[in-house]
Amino acid sequence: MRRFGDELRSERERKRVTLETICTITKVSVRHLEALEGSDYGELPGGVFRRGILRSYLGAVGLQESPWMERFEAALRESGAVQVESNDWVEFAENVRRNRGGMKAGTGSRWIGVAAMAGTLVMLGWGVWKFVLHGHLFL
């Protein structure tokens, strides 16, 4: 029996749709599309994101969603890649941590934003105070 990913790839190739076209239409990375076609479910984000990638893929290729989604769920169960549904939030948090691990944003720009917001609030407060007490903003 053929793997789920192989069947997806065959349908995509039969319809003459490239992975780059799907990537452009769906904004899903080629890396995730290749993992889907390779039945490498561990490389896909978990939970609803994994299903969303497949739905986007099916829409871009023009395949009917419900039978493919059922087959996908069966393939996930067979591969052991699916955890208990109650762990979806744990899986979601782990995926966020894993995918954002390399993106360490500097905190300097955050503090500049906080200072700019505080300055804006002080100026706004001063303007309201001046207008309420004196009826005009500038002397």
C-alpha cells in the first residue's frame, strides 16, 4: 500500500502543480510541503496547524477535502505521530517554542517602544491638563 504523502505527490504531479506554486498560493513553506509529501509528520507543526497545511495544500491542488483529511488522520495514527487530543495545547506550545527558538529578538527595541509610548502618554496628559485648566494648549 502506498504512503499518504506519495499519493498526494502523485495527484499534484498529475494535475501539473509545482510545490513552488502551492507555496505561493498558500504561504506554506516548501519545507513543510515536502515533509507532507514525504510523510515526515514529525517535521510538520502539530495539531490544527498540521491539518491547516493539508487543507491549504488540497485547495491549491484542487482536491476534495473530506476524503483526504480522513486518510491523513488514518496515516497519522498509523505512524504514531498523533498524540492524545487533550495534549493539543502542549503540542502547540512545543511547536511555537521549537519554531521560534532561533529568533532571539533584541530587547533594546522593545524598551525604545516602551519609552516612546510613555513619552506620548505624558505629552497627551499634559495637553489635556493644559486644555482643561486654561482652555487652550499653547501660551
